[in-house]
Amino acid sequence: MTKRHGYALLSAFVALVVAFSVTILIRSAAGDSTSGSTATGRRPHGSSAAPASAGTWVGSWAASPVGAEPGTETLGLAGHSVRNVVHANTGGTSARVTLSNLYGQAPLTITHASVALSAGQGTAAARAETMRRLTFDGSYAVTIPAGEQVLSDAVRIAVPHDSDVLVTTYAAAPSGPVTYHPHARQISYVAEGDRTEESTGVPYAEQTTFWRYLTALDVLTEEAHGTVVVFGDSITDGITSTTGENHRWPDVLASRLRSAAGHRTDAPRYSVVNEGISGNRVLTDGLGRPAENPSGLSRFGRDALGHANVKVVVIDLGVNDILHAKTPGDRDEILDGLRVLVRQAHARGLKVVGATLTPFERRRGWTPAREVMRRQINAEIRSGRVFDSVVDFDSVLKDPAAPQRLLPAYDSGDHLHPSDLGYRKMADIFNLRLLEGAGQADL
């Protein structure tokens, strides 16, 4: 072999080694699942790279941030892993999550975060093969400024519809108040230390009825073409529904939509997300800065219009305003507030379906004057001068013999919130055709 040929072979070999090394570096920088190790010494599954699958990003689950969790004012949940259990009403091939520090007073650093499918109902255990480490702009850690939220990178994970998903976060340093949703009607879990990618669930000894930091789960899907946002108060939040059973009326509506899409080619193909807050009002914010339990007017842009591919907003809001009404003139202010929400949705080309307000005699705060106001507001809603379309919950939940109160079978017992049967009735009478079309330009 000549020296020239030897140098040529050596050069080719060096070039090959360099190319191979660059490939490894690129894969590592992209968060490729074959590199690195988890907090428990296992390699993470999957990748945070952009999904290759076709489909549309839609909301599969959501919960509104409500306030700062009491008792977390100084340390937050430093040194603990928070495992939120949420129910995906729509399946997909990739997922991403939104984390919120809306009520934080300092930057929140999430050191690690993961997503996985639950190993079964009522457990902190994950299906180990589905465990995925989340990244944020390519990094495992993310710092969320006070008052803000962050969207994770997409991660490839097959999420079946009607499945429980575990979204786990770990914060190493004190962060101050924890942003939470208090009435989850779902058991979630907390563990000491970084157990973000622990699949057994054994360390998760503490149970909680709160959702913390997590406010949305989106999926890339071909099951749905858009998102329906249900915007309301405790009746939408499902505060009296059975814990862990997903019997809130938006849950049942999502199941009906999916079933209809499987049987009719002309059925609307939408996911449903729940943006109910217990005690919420159209007009009035709660206390604090930012306001805890912000009014419908304050939060509509974030909680309703801010979702992925939102197509329709369903509004069931106003009962709490009536319960706090002082004069008959409050009726017009409530209606004006609802019309402001509709105009904001129309500016985005969205359709708005409004619900009549259900009865609540025998509930503390009920008076004959407030009952008159409720009926007057419902009459205006039914007239078509408030929303694009109307679903008449009042007509199906009231007691025909005493229309100012709930039918006993639909009453949870507190005379304001429906029972599981009442929530199902609300979803069952919802005409799915109301979700079709766009918003009217003038109302």
C-alpha cells in the first residue's frame, strides 16, 4: 500500500469517527431516550422530540388554577414529588402539559417532570413501559416566573381515551405558594424526594384531593378536530360528583361525543375540557392579588380562549352572582357580563352555547326575589339574545311540582348541586348539534 493510499484510508476513518460522534452529541442534546439516567437509576422511555404522527392538538383534560394552597406560603412543596392523576377523555399519540405558577410569589423551578399511564384506577403506580421524561424547550428543568405558566415539549406516548394519566413534578428548592385546584374529585399523590420516574407507586404514601401546578393535558390526535371548553362554577366543577369516577357532566358529555363520532360520520368530533371553579361568579373576583377564584370576566381569555384548537365554549355561570345579588338591577349586570364573554369568543370566531341556571330553593341564600331574578335571566337566555344556542338544564333538573327546586332524584342533598344522576341527565339532554357551526356576529 502506498503512503498516499494509507493517508486516504486514515482520513476516511477519522471522518467516520467524527460523524458518529456528532450524531451522538445531537441525539444527546435533543434529549434522546437512549442517553442519561433517571432519578431512580433507570433510563427514561421515549423522547421529547417533536411528534412524527399526524393529527390535531386538542385538550384532553384541564383544570383552572384557583388560588394559593394554604400552608405552602413559604416552602411550597420543596423536596417532594407531586403525582397528579388526571383523566384523558380523548386519546392521542403524543402529549404535552401546562404547568402554572400563577399564584406563586417567586420563581418555581421544576427539576424533573414526567408523564405516564396509570397502572389502574385508584393507584399511584404507573405502567413502567409508558414512563416518559418531560422537557421544556429541550431541557429537563424549567423555571416558571411568578404569575406565569409554561407548556412542555411534546412527548411521544400512546394515550388511550378514557384513561388515567399520571403527571409528576419535582421541585427541589422552596418556591412559595403552590398554585392549585382544590376540588379535584380525584385522588392524587405526594412522595418525599425525587420520585418523578418511580413506577411502583410505593413511595407515594400521601394522598391529596388537590391538583397542583398542572392545568392542562393536550394530546395529538385523530379522534377529535377541536376542543370544547365548558366554562362554569361548581356545577361544572362537579363538586358533588363521586370521587374518582369521572361523573361530572362535562365528563359524560365527552363520552357522548366520542360515542357519536364512532357511529355517525356527521357527528361533531371534539374533545371536552372542564374549566369550572367552585364558587365562581361572572362579575366578581375573589380576594388577593392575583385574585383567588377570579371572575369569569377576568379568566375567560386564559381558561376558555387559551386552549388548543378551541372551537366552542359552553357557559354555565351565574348562579353564584344571583346568590350574592343585592338589588333587582344586578340581573342586568349579570346578563351584560355574559354578553361580554360571548363577544370575546365571537372575536375569535368561536360559537358559544349557554346554559339556563338551575333552581336552588332550600339552599342558604335563596330568597323569593332571587328566584324571580333567576327566572328572568333564564327567560332572556331562552330568548336567544345572549348566546348562539341554548341548553336548558333548568327544564330537566327542576321538580315539576315545585320548579324553584331540584327534583329530589337529581339533588345531591345540598339543594344546589346535582347528584351523579343529575349530572348525567345534564349531559344526556345536551343536543350535540348545538356544537356545530360558528358564532353569530351580532347578539
